[in-house]
Amino acid sequence: MRIYSEYHYLVFEITKNSFFTIRNEWRQLFGKSNWYNFTLIEISAENDDVCPGFEFDFIVLGLGIHFRHNRSWEGTEIQERLDALNEKEDK
């Protein structure tokens, strides 16, 4: 597991395809930011077919978690287009 900080997030890479972040939006209110974004309540889940993966967000009063699991690109429209472009370049 790899752990690192990114702006007001703490990122935990669980596997190559899965990670979650802990969000703390309070930090930006006391720093020198050029914009402020504060989430009162957010609960969301997304099944993404374009960039294959699943996401889940849960934030209350500026503190929350975000989870993402990436699935394989095989069989997606983007992978098929990329394969077609690579075939054209090879000819």
C-alpha cells in the first residue's frame, strides 16, 4: 500500500487498480487558496463505462472519503479505437 498527500486529500493506493482518499476541505478555508470549495453533504456512487471503474463518495461537513476501483480497459470503446489507430500506424 502506498500513502501520499495531494492538496487536501490523503491518498491510499490499495492495489494497482484501487485507491481511496480521505478528504479534508477545512484545510483550504484556513490557507491561501484562490478558490474555496466546501461540501456540506454528498453521497454518490458511479459505475463508469467510458473509463471503466466504480466510484463512491461520502462527504459530510467537509470531511469524507472517495473510493475508486478501475476495471480492465479490454473490450471498451476507447480501447477498440486505440487498437484501430495503432493498426493504421502499423500499415
